[in-house]
Amino acid sequence: MERSIRPTAGSLNALLVLEVAVRHASLSRAAAELGLSQPAVSRHISTLEERLRQPLFERNNNRITPTANATRLADAVALGLGHVDQAWSEVLAAPDTDEVTLACTFGFADQWLMPRFSALRAYLDGGRVRVVTTDQLGDIDLSRLDAAVVWDPSRMPDRPYFPLIPAETFPICSPGFLEAHPEAENNIAQLAPDLFLHFDTGTSGFLTWEGWFSQARLQAPHFGTAAEFDAYPFLLQSIRRGEGIGLGWAGIADQALAAGEVLRLGPAVSDRPHSYFLQHRETSGSALERMLKWFKREAAASRDPASPK
């Protein structure tokens, strides 16, 4: 039975963090397993506590004890992940040379891949591509996939990869927001801290607002414990509605910029050469090989718009 509204929408990442925190009864050990900072784990737990309107851990100095409701939720998450793992194995058990399975984040799928998806299908000439979207790439067994859009190819050192998008981070806002806050055009640091929208970058290492201000050599406002968006499309929708100013990435904010839905503010900065890579299994004469050629062509076109399509 389909449900039009899911009460857990926007909380899935936080629920995954809760399951690990309950299992270890420790925020620091949960952070170590997930590859997150302890403050990031604490923010996820705080987000859930605010949405559920109740504490999920009893805190005694540096020790935490999960409540009965926290344990109930964590058990449900663990059970659900077990079902997902089983279904994943069944779905990917029989590879097909005419079908490619590609994993990527929600933001990449929504803003980069989907506007190009019809062109990709046409290029595959009868081959099919199945897209698996998740912002928890660390929870996926990438060895079972044909290809994945990743930010850290070192996790699968035996698999080849090539860069997709140069790293470039810049502030974006809606035209209406800039009209209401014209001071942002000259110095966004003048904005009130609550007008900055934050995104949970997880283990990607992508720049947060603190990192952007540091790279831009500007004085950052005192943000405090600001709420974070779990998925980039949610953040972008909030920016489009004029609810605040957020960070955009080259390749991910391009469609909204081209449509005039958002504007660039402040300098673009970079702390690495590339933000995304396409990593893939070895291939020869299959739909995967054709897909790789298409991605390489699109990557070249993004670096040089005058390059032939």
C-alpha cells in the first residue's frame, strides 16, 4: 500500500545514526564507526529528539543510556536494514550485460543526472541503467555495483575511476532573498546567523559554512547549533523559497542557476581538485562501457562547454 506522507521524511540519516549510537551506548564509538565527528552525531540525535519531542538518551556525565523508545526505534532501523540488505542481494544477484546499476547521492541524482537521463538512455541504445540513490554510500557494498558516483575513490582501490566535476563551492540564494537582504551582495557575513541554511555533509568532506568562510578568508558568524538538512534537494528547495542562503556546488547547483531560480553570492572556493568521481568495475563491450564513455564526454563538456557533445 502506498503512503503519500512518510513521518520519517528528512530523518533517515539521523535514524541510521541513532541505531549505531544505541548499539554502542556511546556517541564517540558511533562517530568512529560512521566516520563522522562526535558533534555531527550529537546533532543527528538532537534533531530526532526535537522531532519526536522527547529525549532518547539519559545522560550522566560522559555516559549515555538509551531510553526504551530509543531502543525500540533502533531495533526497527536494524530490522529494516536487514530487509534492505536481503532485497539488495536478490535484486543484484544476476548481472545483465545490457543493464547497468549505478549508485549516487540524492543531490547528484536530482540535480546532475536526472536532467541528462534521457540523453544517457538514448546513448546506451537499448541498454538500461538502474539508479540507486542514497546519501549513505558508506553503507553500500560497492563491489556489487557496476559503477558509483563517489567523492572518495580510495575506498575501492582496486577499481578504476575518473573525475567528473571540479570542486567549487559558493553561496547561493533566491532572487527574492537578495531583494529582501541587499546587504548580502557585498558582504554575506552581515546576515543574521539564522539566515544561513546548513547541509549535513556526512563523510564526504564537502565544505560546510565554517569551511567556506575559512577558505574565503572571511570572518564567519557564530552559527551555534544550527539545524541541518539531511538531503541536498531539501536544502535547495528551501533556498528557492527564499528561506535563507546556502552553499552550492559546481555541477549540483548548475540547473537552478541556469534557470534563474538561485543566484551566486560571494567568491567560489575549492579545497580539492574534484568533488565527484565515477568509479566502476572492469568492463569490455557492454552497456557499462557505453555508459562510461557517455560520462567521460559529459565530464569533458562541463570542463569545456565548447567541446562537442
